[in-house]
Amino acid sequence: MSLNKSMHPRNRYKDKPPDFTYLASKYPDFQQHVHTSLTGRPVVNFKEPEAVRALTCTLLKEDFGLTIEIPLERLIPTVPLRLNYIHWVEDLIDGQKQPRRGIDIGTGASCIYPLLGATMNGWFFLATEVDDICFDYATKNVEQNKLSDLVKVVKVPQKTLLMDALKEETEIVYDFCMCNPPFFANQLEAKGVNSRNSRRPPPSSVNTGGVTEIMAEGGELEFVKRIIHDSLQLKKRLRWYSCMLGKKCSLAPLKEELRKQGVPKVTHTEFCQGRTMRWALAWSFYDDVIVPSPPSKKRKLEKARKPLSFTLAKAGLKELQAKASAAGCTGRGPVDSIGALLEKTLTDLRVLHKRVPCRRHEQSLFLTAVENTWIHGRQKKREQKRQLRELPRAPRCAGNGSQPTGAPAAPGPPAPALNQPATATNSSGQDGNTENKTTSSHESGQEAARDISAEQREVLDAVTVEDVDMESSTCTEAGQETETKETAAAASELPSKRPLSPAAVQHFLFKCLLSVMQEEGDVVVEMHWVEGQNKDLMNQLCTFLKNTLLKSVAKS
Ligand code: SAH
């Protein structure tokens, strides 16, 4: 079973996947479904309903002391995914090991949520079901686990959700309701048509489940909308309303519905188990409830705080220093040299940069990227060459000096020096007006273009989208990827006429702080996100800078 890092932190299977060998040796019913893979690992075929059922029953027995029976023709729950939802409900209601009162809408034959909630936390459940077979199995599963005091299974008519289940009890306030709704609107959706992006692989596990379990009129969207409308009448009879969603695209319209109805507290989360993603939505009419942050926000915050970094190992520093001094850098230590090489590359890339004060033995540059000059692309390179021919020649690497080459802080001559690679021959430290060279040197402009091609073509070629950590783990939604690429494309279409200084920049791709520092003999380069359109662009630039530096080490 492939388990994913985005499981709930308290999920017992998060860092400890089930040990199939051990379970097979202990449970003969399970053993017959465990095979040995070509690499010698014990594996279970999730496409076989019998195997999925055997694993579920075995895990419930081994880890929760529960004995259950489920017919093959009804939905067979997977334990780790169901546990994620239970743990999230614990977060919502502060209900870990606390007696709480909940409703499970559509409990299924397994009655898995009530059985887990009652066993783990002592929760009381009202479990509803429309399907006769499911109702019978659920009732039996509760009885045989001696949980009838905590779990009450009730049969309800198809058209109702919460209202009917609650009409007899007018006083009791429930802490929560949960629901794993029938996911699909019709047979086609159930087979995967429309519900997945065509680039995504087919489901890796079998979809067991009877007609009422997996299909509802209008799919999960309509089903959950009905729960929302019940909640608008019941309001504070429940502290939290929640439901799981099989499709990410259901989330936005449901949140919009809640917003339209003026529901004050709304949150969501995502559950991930191997290649299976699920989402969950929760809402409340109480003002004093704890509202857990959605995971994407948390992740984004963590990601935003964490700098991107790469390390240049001690062994290669001498060569980099030599290269820097050949380029006119007068600084002594490796931090100065690498700082100067980075400044040169940034100048070549026309990324505005300005030194900022920092600690001793450290160099910091404030970067403003206005256009995407580092991304792979033939057309881009042609355009770059064209611009290089037309633009004046640059003053070179200013050594350890104070004048930022890429980002003149004060108004200066129109954008001259920003995009030219410095060369050792014309880099004697002069700054200021390069007009003469500019106008005189169509030739040297071409030379510069060649410089760029020779030195950076390979690097440009090397920086493809694959190099870039686009957050495209198995759990990444296809939609997010598209968004990323579109943003990058839009970014690359920005006008190439650059403003003069970072301060004057109105439209930029992103701003970040680049720091170069020494760490135990190595040099570490960090890039801290400040603001902008898309952090992936900084990621691309980081990869480009790293490759440029490493390339010079490899060459010499
Ligand atoms: N909770 C279980 C089963 C989910 S499948 C699990 O997570 O594994 C959805 C279940 O909802 C099915 O058993 C289906 O019979 C039931 N159901 C469908 N419509 C319902 C309704 N209106 N009220 C209660 N249950 C319903």
C-alpha cells in the first residue's frame, strides 16, 4: 500500500505502512491475497475486491480489535483514508479521546466511521442508511463488536438527509455530522469519464460499491447541496457539518453556495492515500468553533517561509574563485567571488539586483525579476540575441565594489548595462556612461551574443520544466499544474523594455532576496521569496543560477 506524506499527522499509517508479511503470517484469510512482487516485496492487488476487503478486515482486526463483515457488492472502505477523515473531525470538534455526539450520513455496510469513532474516541453515533443490505450489515457489525450503546443505525428514506434523522430528537445538540456521499452522477462518471484529467493514470484500485452507494442524482454536488440546505434549517443543532468529496471541482461551487447562504465558518482539507485524493468540506454556524486552516494555505505559508537553496561544495570553490577573478572580481573570499559571479549572471539575465547590507562573510542581493529570461526556449533565445545586438555593452563585474551592475539605484543612462555579460578585457572597474562603446560596437554586441550562447546555451537547455520543483507530486491536481504553466507563459510575454531601477518597477514577476554565505567550508546560496506572481519562477531562476555556477566548475 503506497501511503502518502500528506496523510493526517496522527494517522497511524502515516509513517508506518501495514506490514503485509507480518499480517499474512497472522491472518490466513489475508495471506491468500498477498503475493511477492518481482523485486521480492509482498504486495496486494488493489484491483481485486476480495483482496481489498481482506486487507480492510485484517487492519480493523489487528489495529482496532474490530471484526466486520462486508459484502463484495457494496463499497469496501480503505482504513487509512477513513482514518484521515476521523482525525480531521477530531481537529474540528477538539474530540480526541473525548466523548462527542455525531451523525454519519450513509454509513455503508461496514459502518466504518461509527465503528472507528466509537472505538478510538468513545463517540456516540447516529448512523443513517437507505440501502437495505447496507443497513443489515451495518447493524450486525455494530452488534458483533458490542458497540450498540454507542452506535445507533437507522434506516431512512432516500429523499432525506439530516432532517428526518433528527425530527424525533428535538433537544440534542450534535457535535458534528460526517458523510462520504455517493460520488457519481451517472454510470459514465462512475467509470472515470469526465471525473479525471485524461493525463492522469487510471484509478489504481477497484471501485467496489452498489448503485445507491456510488451514484446519486446530480452526483456528490447535489447530494452535499442537500446537506447544506438541511443545515440552513438545523443551524446550531450541530456544531459542525462536514462531508467528504471525491472530486476537487466540487469544492468551489459548494463553498460558493455556503458563502451565498452567509454561513459564517467554512473550511476544507484534502486527504491523500497513494494515488487517491479526496477533499472534505466543513461548515459551522457557531462563532466559538476552532477552524483548522486548509492544508494548501498551511503548505503555502511553510513553503513561502522556507528558502530555496543550493550548496557549492568546498572542492569546487577554488575554480569558481579563479573564474571570478578572471572576470575582474577583486574580492578575496569565496563568498565575494560567488556573489560576483551571481551578479554577473543576473546582469546577463537582466534580473535587476541590488546589494543590501548583511552580516560579515555574507552577501545579499535584492532581486527583482521583470521578465523571464532564464526559461528554456528557442524563440526566447533568438529574441535574446536580437536584443543583445541592439543593446549597449555592459560594464562588467564590479568586483567587490559597491555599484550594483544590474540595478542602478539612481536614475542613470537608459538601461544600458543590464544585460551584457562582462568580459575580462573591458572590466577595469569603470562604471557610468558606456555610450561610446555602445554605439561603436555592433561587433562587440554580436560577440556578447556569442558569449551568451556559448556560456549559457547549454545551461538554458538544461533548465527545462522537469528541473523545476513544480510541486507536482502524485497528489498535485492537474488544474494546479496548468495554472503554473499558464502563469509562466503569461509572464514570459511581458514587455522586454526594462525599467531603470527596482524602485521604479511597476510590473514584475517576483522579488526575492538572494544570500550567499559560508557554511563549514562550503558556500550556500539561499533565495528567500518576497513577493510576486509565482514561486515556481524563483525556483526556475534558482536552478538556472546553480547550473551556471556548476557548469563553470565542470568546464575548468
Ligand atoms: N460511509 C461508508 C459508505 C459510503 S457510500 C464509507 O465511507 O465507506 C454512501 C452510502 O450512502 C451508501 O451506503 C448509500 O446507500 C448511502 N446513501 C445514499 N443516499 C443516502 C441518503 N439519502 N441517506 C442516507 N444514506 C444514503
